[in-house]
Amino acid sequence: MATYKDIFGTNIQVVSSDPANPVEGQIWYNTTTQVLKGESATTVGAWATGGNLNTARRNPAGSSGTNYTSALAFGGDSGPPSNTDYAVTESYNGTSWTEVNDLNTARTNLAGAGTATSGLAFGGINVSTRLGNTEQWNGSSWTEVNNLNSARRQLGGTGTDNTSALAFGGEDNSTAFLSNTESWNGTSWTELNDVNTARIMSNGVGTTTSALNAGGEGASGTSAQTESWNGTSWTEVADLNVATNIGGSTGPDNTSALVFGGEPVTAKTEIWNGTSWAETSDLNVARQALAGSGNSATLALAFGGQAPAITAATEEWTGPGSPLTVTFTTS
């Protein structure tokens, strides 16, 4: 019978502490804990409870971030009866949220892009006025910059940092559903080709050259429609399995995405592989009007929302294919 050394060309390591960056297939014996461990990969994604927001809210926006160890949450509202619009901004370090400097303009139903050190906030509503206001985050404070060409709330948005973002859809001050798409270059917004179906409260992920617009609410009601952006135009692709709006989403581009929660109030999560959507592990807390952060469908964050009470709940997503350290037993 072939031994571990015969197969992998090395003996099982004997160490006093677990390796910092083990690779898949690596096995070691920890002399401190006296257990045999190995590095595998997750086969099914799962949500785990993270640290709560300091300010419970619905309809916030989030930075795209890099994973669930670094994120930004901003804006949102308290819900009834006061329906207070927030300027509150919080930063997540993988364990807890810390309040940092507020937005210059309090608002809800806004969109966000970027990271925890280079973010962008745009659009939204303050009381009853749809906004075009855009603010850049530099890691410590927000600065007002040039407005969107079309003021709107409940828009979709995505982008990599505070110099590159995409805004699409939403509702203007006449309460008309918009199909307008705009691109941000760090200085100003430029109108581009419209989405095929005007809608509000859709899920946006990706970059200015490779993005998805999924779900939302159009003239005919809650939608499962998905459109893919190639940097020039939108193309209809495979629908979500479950029509939803005002949910959370993350993803790096139009080939990989995660959509979760939404209305009707749900815990459902769907993952996109570039061709089709597949249902995967549910959120622990079913909710709508939440936000997401993370630039992959493998490591992501869900926070805030309404379930039906306004919630501060935060959940961390570890998707299929993520590294997983396992402990071997004799049972």
C-alpha cells in the first residue's frame, strides 16, 4: 500500500502550531494540541454569525470590500415610526464594527462601491428628495464630489474603488423607474447604454467593464431578470430561480456572484457561475433591505435589513472552494 510520503513526496509534518498558510492536501500533526490536521476545501457554502452593527438599520449601502474581514456600511434608515435617515458610517474588521466619520448627507436607498479604504456613496433619498449626491471615502472621511446626472433612489451600483463605479436603474423625483446607466471615472459621471428593463431595488455586482444586474422591481412587479454588462451594453442572461428585490449581493464580475435575502422576506441565497443561478445555503436571519460586501462569491458579508424588525445582524459567507482546516479522528 502506498504511504503518504509515496504519494506526496514528504512525511507528515510534526509542528507545535498550525501552519499559517496551509495548502490543500497538506497534513500535519500538532504536538501542542496532539491532533492530526489537514487542509481541505469547502464543498458547500455556509453563513456564520458575525458582529452586529452598532446602529441597526435598513437600506444601507456597503463597500465591495475584499472579503468579510474588511467592509464599510453607510447610510440607511431607522424604519417606522420615525423613518430617520442616517449618515452613520461603520467599518468592519472581521470581528466587530467601529463607527467612523459620517456621510456629509444623511440618506437611505443609496448605492455604494469600492473598499473600506477607498469607497463611493451615490444617489439615495433624504426625506422625500431623490439625490444625485456622490461622496468619496478615503479611509477616514467623506468628501462631496460631482453628482450623478440623474438623481435617484433605490438604484443598483457597483465598482472597485472611489475612482471607478457603475450606477444603474432606480427611481427619480417623478417616481418613474429608470433604465439609465452611468459610469464614474473619479471625477464625473458619464451616461452609457441603458439597462434593457427599467427597475428599482435590483442587485448589482462587478466592475465598470464586467457587471451583473439581478432581480429588482419593474413595471410588472418583482423580477428574477438578470442582465450582464460587458463595458458597453447590457445583455439578458439566465433568470434568478426566485424573483426578489431589495436584497444583498456581492461578486467580482459578471461570471461570479452571490445574491441573498430580499422581498418577499427571505433567507434564500443564490450563486452565479457565469451561466446560471443555483440555490445554496440560506442566511441564518431571513430579511429584506440589507446590504452586502465582498468582491467574490466565496468570501462575503451580509448586514442590516428588516426581518420584520430592523436588525443589526451581520453574517459572514464562506463559499464552496474556500480553504478549510479539518481535524482527523479515529471515530
